[in-house]
Amino acid sequence: MSSLLTSSRITPADIAKELAFFAVIAFMMSIMILGVETVDRPTGLELALRWDLVILAIASTLVGRLGLIVRRERMSRLLQSALIVISAVMVFEMFVRFRDMDDRWAAPVTFDMAFQSVTSVIVFLSMIAVVFAIAYFSASTKRVVTEEEKAQSLSARLQVAYRTNTKKIGFVGILFFFIFPLLFGENRSAIDLATLVMIYIMLGWGLNIVVGLAGLLDLGYVAFYAVGAYSYALLSQHFGLSFWLCLPMAGLFSASFGIILGFPVLRLRGDYLAIVTLGFGEIIRVVLINWYDLTGGPDGIASIERPSFFGLAEFSRRVPEGVTAFSDLFGIDYSSMHRLIFLYYLILILALVTNFVTMRLRKLPIGRAWEALREDEIACRSLGINPTNTKLSAFAIGAMFGGFAGAFFATRQGFISPESFTFLESAVILAIVVMGGMGSQIGVVLAAIVMIGFPEMFRELAEYRMLIFGAGMVAIMLWRPRGLLSFRDPTILLNMSKKEKVAGEKS
């Protein structure tokens, strides 16, 4: 009989002691932070106990510690799968119970509710104990993992499948995004959320040129986003230009600012480059706040013109004389969803154009120059590549795509202010690139869905968003330090058979 444990046998008593120790620590750390809340009553301030949150913190700690035990002891996939399923069911059950509460996380709970949660935890721990007991008493022999089995691990197989089926995965993803509005119909929140995710995908792809391909750490990318948004808003209001005329101009303005930023940082690398780009982003925001006559200062710019249907029709119910309504143009009933769906497809097309241009550029000499600069700037110079032009082109093209996204953001919102372009936006965009895998286009899509889509779906967890965000980044750095789907051009050996690889290594 094959063993469920692959290393030395760990006793249930050892597991129980370790879990109890961390449960006590979790209780001591959470009881004063999560378990007690000051409530303003008519009779004065009172302390309300929230045992459910304390229990959830302890349960989450136990789940995480169990995962580390499984990884440390190199337990079998069967045991890992059982623990994952049980933990997921437990956390989901407690999450659903919290969502059913009237005041969503903030209200004090009764003894009955706390007792139910304690019962759930006991059942959860009992199921875990059963799984470990089966593993312990079934471990009669030790199983040695061969090198060939290590090479064929799940992570390796997924990586190979991703590399060999990139085009298929991309095609399926594009098809899904195109039929997305058909799947959700009149669901405004779903379409609006998908549009927001697409904006960050486009921003991530733009920053991926600078950070992922050229290896230039940019902490002020939100500045180009802001330049594009304000360029469209000002051109539209002061000169009466349409969105379709302002869109390329916003990209050109942002590209110009990218070149302006590029010149002072030509000789900087690493942390110094990051500090300068961070300062550039803050300078743009401060200028937008203080240049009241032009930008409106903290009040921002309101009543920004919405895009028309390629200049042929407007999406309003009542249109001026001589202007065609979108519903009349196609002979359909008016619906406010028409504008939302059009904006969704518009940002989808812009994002696909960004992806297409990026993929084409990385196959051209300029793209190879970016990658050479990323790997070693000194070697890049010795090969005759001009680092100045390479850096400036990366900043300019990345900034241009950020400007396009900013112009779309302005026309979608109808209002912009400096508060929409803080450093937090730059941090989120950079985190999307890093988490997805620097240089990976599909990785950026996955990271944007995880970091933007999921928090918006669970708005009641908004106060814990940064906590979850930080934990996710730490987990990625520990288990996937190169990102979810890191990209590197394959070497010649990857296309050889196993025999050819062995022969090449021996020679």
C-alpha cells in the first residue's frame, strides 16, 4: 500500500500541539482588534463583543498553518486535496453566515450565533483530525519522489501547458470577453465591473512594457493615466472636440510626458529610478490640485462629454434636432444599457489593440532591445544598442497606452479629479504586473481579475481589502516569485527531445 505521507511520520499529538499554540496566538492578537467594538448607544458608549470575527481569525490561522504543515511534511496529493476541500467548505460556510447578518460584519452577535460558529469550528477540526488519522495509520512505507516525478509536478505541467497553448488560451479568453455582455444581459453591475477590469488590464499591459519588458521600475505610471484623462477633458470642454478626435491626442500628450520623464532618469537604475518616478507622479497630482484655473483644482472637471456611436448617433433618449439617436438608427427600443455595452466593447477593443501592438513590438528589434536592457544594461551597450533610445521608447509607448486608458476613464466617468490619480493607483497597477508575471500578457489579465474584480464583487469586505491584497502579494512572492505566469523566451533546449538534451548536456 502506498503511503499518504512521504516523509517521517508526524504524530497527531504534534499536529494538535502546533495548532493549539497558533490558535492561542491568533486569539490573543484578534480579541482586542476584531472582537471588541465601540458602539454609540443613546445611553453612551458601550463595548460590543464580536466573537464571530475572532473565531474566523482563528479558523483562518488554523487553515494557513495546516497548509504549511502539509507543505513541510511533503504529504501526498490526496491528503492535500482533502485539506483544501475541507478548509474551503469551512471558510465558505462562515463567510455565507456573516453575509446573512443584518449589519454585515459590524453588528454584535448573540450567544446562539457564536455557539453555531464554535460548533462549525469543532466539526471542521474533527474532519481535519479524521483525515490526519487516516494518513497516520496508513503510512506503512515511505515513498521516495523521483527526479522524473518532480519534473512532472502539477506546477510544471501547468507551465508547459500554458507555453504550448498560449494562442488557444488567448483565443478562448478573447471569445469569452466578447460574449460577456450576452451572458449577463441587463445586469448593469456586471457590465460596469467588467469595464473597470478591462481598464486595469489595459493599464497593466501598458506598464508591462516599461517594467516587464524593459525592466524599468516605474512607480509613477498613474501620472500618464492622469495626463490622458485631463487632456481629453480639457480638449473636449474648451475646444468642443469629440472623443474620437481627442483619443489619439491624449495618447500623444501622455507619450510626450513619458519622454519628459525619461530624460532625467536615463542614468538611474533600481531604487533611484523608482524614487524619481514616484516623485514625478506626485508632482503631476500636486500640479492638478493647485492649477485651479486650468484643472479646477480639487473640485475636478465635471460634465465631460460622453462618446457618440462613431459620430453617427447619440445614446441619449432625447437628442437635439438633426442628431440621430442610437435606438432610432437601429430601430430598437431605447435602453440605458446601450451606452454601457458600447463602452465595454470600446475598452475591450482598446485593450486588444494594446496587446496586439505590444506583442508585435516585442518581436521587432526594439522589443529585443527592451529585453536586452532588462537583462543587462552593460551587455546591452556592448552589443551596440543605444540605451537612451531604448529607455525613451519604452517610457513613451507605455505612457501612450496609459493616456488612452485615461481618456476612456474620463469619458466613462463624466467627472475627474486629482483624487482619482493617487499613488495607490500606481501601486495597484504595478502589483497587477508583478503578480501576473512581468512580461506575461495573460498573467496581467488574471491578476487584474483577481485584484480588481474580486474586491468589487465583495464590497462588504472593503475594509479588509488591503489586508487581503498584502497577504496575496506575500503569498505570490513566496510560492511564485516570478508571478502567476512569468514569461521568458524559450531556449533551444526546450524544443529538443529528451535524448538530445541528455546528449547536449554530456557533450
